Amino acid sequence: MTQTPTVNDLAWIVGGAQGSGVDSSATVFARAAAYGGLHVFGNREYYSNIMGEHSYFQVRLSGHPIRSHVDTLNLLATFDAETVFRHARNVTDDGAIIYDPGLAGTKLDDVPTIEARLRADLQTYLVARGLGFTIQDLLKSAEDRGVTLVPVPYTRLLSEVADENHIDQLSKISRMVNMFAVASSFGILGYDYEMMARALRDVFRAKAEVAEMNVRGAKKAYDLVVAKHLAFPYHLEPIDFRGERRVLMTGAQAIGLGKVLGGMRVQTYYPITPASDESEYIEANQIVDSRAPSADPAEEESAVAKEAGSVLVMQTEDEISAVTMAIGAALTGARAATCTSGPGFCLMMEGIGWAGINEVPLVITLYQRAGPSTGMPTRHEQGDLRFALHAGHGDSPRILLASGDFEEAFHDGAKAFNYAERYQTTVIHLVDKAIANSNGTMPTFDPDQVRIDRGEMITDGWSGRDPYKRFAFTESGVSPRAVVGHPGTMFWNTGDEHDEMGHITEDPVLRNLMMEKREKKLELAAREIPEGEKVNFFGDRTAGTVVVSWGSTKGAILDAMDALHAEGIKLGFLQIRLVNPFPVEAVTRALARAKSIVNVEMNFGAHMGGLIRERTGIEPTHQVLKYNGRPMSSTELAAAFRAIAKGNAPRKQVLTYGV
Amino acid sequence: MASKQVLKVADFQTEVHNDWCPGCGDFGILRSIQMALAEMQLDPSNVAIVSGIGCSAKTVHYVKTYGVHTLHGRPLPFATGVKLANPGLEVVACGGDGDGLGIGAAHFVNSGRRNVDMLYIIFDNGVYGLTKGQASPTLRLGVKTKSLPAPNMNEGVNPLWLALAAGATWVGRGYSYDIKHLVSLIRQGIEHKGYAFLDVLQPCPTYNNINTKEWFGGEDRKEENEGRPLPRVYKLDAEYDPVVHSWEEIDAKIAQAMTKGREWGDKIPIGVFYKNELVPTYEKRISSRVPNYVSNPPAKQAIADTEGRPVADLTKLLQSLAVN
């Protein structure tokens, strides 16, 4: 079979036991590729376990921007047996597998962390091919399909490195096999080793000696492989991208940066996967540099701005404390947030109600993960939309916004505080495990696009003739907000229904006025928030088939649409960003003329599909759902959309791909 | 600010109708808080009182300072958020014993670990008053107050012990019918550098017919004392030194406080049991990481210029993530 070379379009996976350095190897791989101007998208999968269970990282590289992972895989980099067993069958026929020849005899039964279901599945596969149950057998089945096998003698290489660096025990440097796997990957791909050396120096920048030992050691693996597989059809070539400042980061970092830029100065949290990454990143960078203000330097405020700022990151005793502490901080005028996942969010209900009735600008970043209960703590889901919408007893207003990609996550991280302060209400920023743990290259963020709007805030004393009323009735529902500690604007808060001063009332007339006042703020938000912040529309506005979705499915949908466009299948895509107040008009307009409406969600219950019907009366004709804990890939979405376009799809398709 | 005028107790009173039962012990605590604030001449705009839920939590509506009436069991985390975002504020948290030692027990424990510079007052009456007299965490095993169908099945927790074990650096107990003494305790608790916990014995005249004002006052022991009541409550005397003067003294001072704090029944001590300012406050711990935390705390930081542009400069952070 003759192959046309595929340049700069690759899906690569590295896998290994948790705790063995899979993340660092994926980071080195991704950074090295990014240094060469390649676009990167990485998807990280791991068990809820500290050490021993299988984790893997898929990194896609491309010459053009990519936004999703795929089901196929062209190059599998392994250094343990389990990764071969789990992923070998998914390598494309023209792909390659890097493996440790010392593990060739390892039997399926020797790997206790492989689930019984997968074990039986693999056995069936091997038996059907008349093969035994070892790594060697599985590799043979791959080779029979055309897959290139790349043995890398890890132990020998480790011994060489140990000898050269006078290290007495191999176990002290055993993690270097990760970098052997990365280096041999770049070897077979014909990529410049210098890029990897640079990435190693960056990743180990705190330990220069370790970095150099890795640079020299990994080069051995590279040299062993390079030029030996010239027929391998996948190649990487550097691209000149000097015109664009680019960053490589995770979603959790993007959100954290957005929040800090947006003025957040207090973040509370209780440890929970996958939300904690954000708090830890902010805490590690809690001193905030201040820009030299462009305003008149004589102004006192500008003098303050020159001083370094800081974010107080508080790890609390539980999520009840996290949410209430954030509210307490917000009452003093600090922009404050908490950050959690489903089980923690469950504990925040009472806080959300209190912030609602007291009109406190509170931001909650909700990293959805697979529920219910503990569910699958490290796996992905968009299963909390309905929950976030109705969280808490009684009717308390809140704004819900959902980010679809890293860039939106960054901007929404900042914008959430503007909404919270302008409408004096809780904002729940819906993100998820997929966006948190994925990484990717993107043009560096432009801080100039961010503006801070603190809404109606009293900052220079109270000169009114009447006493200040924190909950004064106004046309818009928004009362000018003073903060605790501000001179002369004393007010009271209570979780009870209250009067304009903030004192308890059970008066039936006041009760109605207060309920209506609070709701009015959401009506104001619905009027004021520009349509561009409520929804995005991609693709063909006249398309008969419109996909509708929200959150991190965006990337896979757009990549699937691109793939289908090449096949002549044209789709429109309505991405709902503002979930509450629901953009009734914009959604109705986008969906009204569609013949088919395909609702795509990463949950069991089709939450958004139901919400669309509830708020617009329009019912999606098709559902594409997934709830196995692994994010939707562009591969499976393309297949689902193709079936719909061809008219042979069932009303509901459940996507099931996952490793 | 206008020229300083002397603040009177009345300046700390609101006109909100007080709906506590006649004879409630809460009145004494409310009065003592107002008197202490006046005595200290604290700027009402610079004081926040943060309460939980229940009769005691309504206190904030009767005091003319910033008042934050929160959720059941949550005054401490709310107060911690207020104080740490603006450490220049004087923050007093308050609530009932059910609030602080039952539903809020996690916060009680963890506030001791943090040692934030604020005072927490528990209005301790052994019952859940606002829900009509169920047994609360300080009611002792086997006690049957009048609204209980049967004697209490749980042992009472000792708030002083719990506070000491949690790490509170100032532990006191007052009695709501000894206002002068209570004012002094509240003042000392506010002035303490660190987390101060004050347990106030507060008879509930409606539901606790066991630990009544008369019982605390020893009205039932007149015979033993030639017709004069023999009060159960007594003040720790000058011999009792609660202060930890050096790290070496800690074990002894905690042991002393626990021993005293265990007395109950015929003799119930009130006063300052323990005081330790050697432990750094949470504010100090933050300052060790963020040197200008106290002068430029979260609530006071400028976050935007006059055109709404963020003041934060992410250049270095973005550079660390850059690939070119």
C-alpha cells in the first residue's frame, strides 16, 4: 500500500499508570510541538486514584486550529503493558505503536487494573484472530493491519543514562521512560529534537540538572528511532508563526486568569476534582502585578493601583463555608468567588438562596463532572444545568453562563463579575471537566478586551437626607449598593424577607414588592446583555439542520461541522452561552425555520433540549447525547450529524466511544 | 468624617421592634454588646455584627452597626469572609448554642484553626427556642426541660473545651444577668488579637425551666445560706491567670482552663479562662505571603481604572504560558 505523507495532522496518545509522569510527558510533547508553530489540543483522561490506575493524554497536532479530540489515533506511545492493551486496537492501520520489547510476553491477566468487561472484550478480539493473550499477540494483530511497531528498549536506555550520570539505582530515574516515549515519538515523526530539548528545559525549569539529564537521555531514544522509519506516513514540520503571540494552557488556567483580570480578589474553595486546579493555580500566583495606570497619576486612586494587588485564596472546611465566606467577602466590596464541582455545589444551596435574597454579587464557577452523587469524579459530564438553574429553595434569581472553549472561559471568568455586580445577583459560571483538564494552543489573550463594570456602587459616602436603604425600590429593581464598612450607609442583611433597610418583615405587600424587585433585575439583564454574549451562531444560517448545544461540546461540534462541510453537508450551530435569563428571542429566531433541530449535550436527560422547549415551545427533533464520562469527540459527532443529514438517524443517538 | 463626637449606648440602638420573650436572657447580651461598643467608641460604620439563625441571631437588627443576619450555623464563615476581605473592620459573630455547636460545629472547629482576629459570642441556653424548645447541644444528658417529651438522650458538649481543643486563642464565659462583667468580657474579646470565643449563659425563660435565672442565681439554695440565695455563678478571681506568657506555659494553661471549664452544677465559673496571643493571627499568616495584605486588602484594592480597564497586569503569567 503506498501512502501519501500526512504532514502536521496527528492524533497521539501517551498512557501509563497514574503517578508515572504521563502528564509531564504530554506537556513536553505538546509544548515541543507548539514551539514549532503547530496547533495543539489535548484531552486528559484519568481515574479517581492516586497511583496505579491507567491514565492517558491524547494530544492532537495540526497545521490549523483544532478544538477537539478524535476517536482514532495515529501514534501510540507506551511504556507499560496496560496502555498497549487499552489503546492498540484504536491505532489507525497506517499508524505506529511505540512499546517496550521487555513487556512483549506480558499477559492480559498480568494487568489487574483492566476491568473484567474490557478483558473479556480483548480476549474475544484475540481469539477471533487465533492469537494468544500477550502483548506480543496484540501487537501482531496490529502489525497485521499495517501498524508500524517501534520497540524502544527502555531498560537498556535507562542503564546507559544511569551509568553516564553515576546513578546507582535505575528506580531513581525510572520516570525518564516518559521522555524516551516522547523522544521516540518525535523521532518517528521526523521532528526537530531541539524543540523537545527546549520543552524539557521549560518543564523542568526549577531543576536545571534534571532537565539536562533528560535532554541528553531522551536524545538516545530519539536517535534510536529517527531515520529508521522513513516510510511512516505521519510527519511533523515546524510552521512559521512569528506573527502571532500564542500560549498553551489548560481551561482551568484560562478561567483563573480571566477571574483575576476581572478583579476577583477573594476565592474560596474546598478541595474537589476537577475544580481545585483553578484555585491552586491562582494561589500559586496570588500576588497580582498592577499595570501602570493611564489615568492622571496625580489621582489618589491611581496611586493605589500602582501597588501590587493580591488574591486571597481560602481553603475552607467545606463548601458551605466556601460559599458563605465568599458572600461575606463580597459584602465588603471585594469581587469574590468560589469554585466547585457537583457534590460541593450541592452543599452551596443555602448560600445561593441567601445571596439571592440579599442581592449579593456572588460568582460560582461550577466545574461539572459525572454525577449523580460521587458519580465518576474525574470524568466529564454536563449534567448540572437543571440543578444550577433551580439550585436552592424558593425562587432566587441567578445568571447562568456557559463557556464553550478556552477563550470564552477566560472572558466569561471576568465577565461573570460584571454581571454579578451590575445585577447584584449570583452568577453561576458553568464549565466542566473537559474544559478544565484539556489544554490547547491559542492566541494569547488580549487584556484590552476586558472591561470592569461594577454597576451602581456607592463609594464616596452618603449625603442623602434620608437614611441609606440598601434595598430601595427602584424602576430597574437595582438598588445602589453600598458595602459593609462604607461610612454612613449602614444596612442590614438577613436571610429572612426584609424591608428596604434590610430588616425582617413578613408583611404580605412588602413581600410581593421584594420578590418582584429581585426578579426585575433579571429582566433588566435580559434586556441589556448584548445578543453576542447570549448566543453564538456558526455555519449556515439558512441550513435546514441546526445543531444546538452549550458548553464544551462547542469544539467537537465545530470540528465535526468542518469535516462534514467537506462532504457537502451544511449545518448551522446555535451555541447557547447565556442559559439564564434564557435568550428566548435569539433562540427562537435561530431555530424557528430549521427543519431539523439537533440537540447535543453531554448528559442523560437532555437538559438544554427540555429548557428550549420550556422557554420557546420549540422541541428539538433529534437528540445526540453522551453520558459515559468521556467527552464527545468530533469523530462521533460527525458520524451522528451525517446520519441525521442522510435521514437515517433515530430521534435519539447515544454516543458511546470511550477508553 | 465629621468631628468626633462621643458615642452613647443609644447610638448603637435601632428602632426595630424587639420580639424576644419578656425576661429573655438575650436582652442582657444585646445591652452588653451595645455598651461595649459605646465604651470602646467604635465607629458604627466600621463594625459588622454577623449572626446565625434563631432568637439570638436577631441581635444584629437591634444594633446600629452593619448587621449581617446569615444562615443557621454559618455566622463564622460569613464573618471570616467579611473580616479577611477587609481586616480593618471590627467583626463580632454571634448565634445560639444550637447554631454554633450543632449545625455549625464544623465552622466552630475550623475557626479555631484559623485564629482570625474577631469575637464569637454564643448565646448559650440549652434549647432551640425559636422552634419551640427542643434540646440543643449544651443541654446535659438526662435533663428534661418542659417542652421535651422525655429526658434528653444526648450528652451536652462543653463549649469551652471544644473551643480550646479547636485552637481558640481567647476563651471566656459570661452570664447574661451580670451585665457589667459581660461588657468587660465582650470588650476584652474584641480587643484580643486573634479568635476570641465567649460563651454566655443565657436563661431561656420560655423553654428552659431547669437552668433558669433563679437556678443560676441560687434562689433554690436559700436555706443553705440563711435565707440569702447562694449563686451558682461566680467570677474567676485574680489568682486565676489565663494568659499564656510563653510557649512553655501552653500545656499548663490549657489544663487549667479545662479544669476550671469543667466546673458545673453547684459552682459555675465565669470570666476569662484562656488567653494566648503568641499564636499568629490568620491576618498575620496571610501577610507573610502577601506583604501588603493589611494595607491593601481585597476589599480596598482598586481593580479598574476610570475607564473600566482592569488594573491587573497578566503579562508575566501569560509569558510563562507562551510558546513564542
